[in-house]
Amino acid sequence: MPRIEVSENLYRQLEDEADGETIDDTLWKMVGTYRRKHNPESDRR
């Protein structure tokens, strides 16, 4: 799995956004939201 390095400030923001979930789960949700917003056809089957 690729390693992503972020600033301490961004990491704290991700922890706050995770609100009890794992940061990985939160990041996947954020990626999905971004993809649907910027390329809605990507989720159509």
C-alpha cells in the first residue's frame, strides 16, 4: 500500500473529521465524495 505523508496540522484535521472511525475509513469516504462530486458518471453502472 502506498504511504502518504501529511503535515501534523492536516493529520489533526483528519482525526477530528474521523470522529471515532479509523482515518482510513474517513479518507475513503472523502475520496468517494470527491469522485461523485467531480465525476458523477463514475458511480453509474
